Amino acid sequence: VKVSNNTAAQTFTFKTAAAAGTADSLTLNLDGAGAVVNIGSEADADGDIETMVVNNSGGASDLGAGAGFGADATSITVTATAALDMGSGDQFAKVTTFDGSASTAALTVHFADRAAASETAVSWTTGSGADTIDIDAVTLANFGDIVMDLGAGADTLTVGSKQDTDTGSQFTGGDGVDTLHVGATSMTSALF
């Protein structure tokens, strides 16, 4: 699927039978997309695809409100050589591996909460651009270990008032001067 130099919302709908498996994959190529991109099946407008590859090159892309695809994705790989804002909405609640390590341009992602308590570990990685990552919507009890690596670049991470004390969790800013945004609720300094 490709969206190029288009500022209108785009919708791609696959037959339910074509996306009925548990290992469906799709590649989305973006170049100057300027609105939400909706991808899913007839039965699930933003889901039913478990593995997604998202590439952005040429012109910067901003997917507006976002959350138009990837609701059932467990693996998402992003390569952005031009800036990619995946949208202001929280998304990708089921993803266990988000790999943007090959991206050289700025990547913006707001991660969604899981539906229920879970010990499922997740890995979120970005590349060498000035990335903006927001996990304020996340409920820590719904995740196992969280391993985040923001790579090089002057990155920004928003965590709200969350303080992950899982022994296997690790947040790495990488090279560059990074910014951490925390919420108004005080945190326990002894745990840092």
C-alpha cells in the first residue's frame, strides 16, 4: 500500500477472509502523507494485520489523529528517511516489538495502553532522528518488562507520572541531548 503527496484521509479495506489468519503482513510506503491512513479488514477497520512494515521517504508525513492501523499488530518495523509523525492518538496496544532503529529522520509515536493486566514484555526502539515518544497512556500493570532505546538524536520521551520498577525494564536515551517529560505527581527519587 502506498500513499504519496496526499493530504486527504485514506482508507484501505481488505476482505475479511484475506486477513483471517494470525500471521498477516503488510507494507505501507509513505511519501508526503498528510492525514490519517486507515488500514484493516471489513470486520476490523484498523486491525486484522499482525505484522506491519512502514516506510517513509521523500516528503515528511503527518498522519493526523493517527490510530488508523495496527490495532492487532504485534510487530511493527519503521524506516523513516523523512520525518514521520504517526499521529496524535494513542496506538499499537498489542505490539510487542516496535523497531524504528533504521530510521534516520524524526519519528513521533504515542503508544497505547493494553486492555488488561499482562506480563508481556515489549521492546520499543527508534533511530538516529530527533524522535518524540509518548507512553503517558500506558498502565504499567498491563505490561511486563519495557525495554526502550531511543537511539541517537535529541529525543523526547513523555512518561507522565509512571515509574517502572520492573527489574528487567530499561530506558536508554542513546547519544544526543534527550528530554524526559514527567507528570505532576511526584516520583520517588530513591528509585532512580
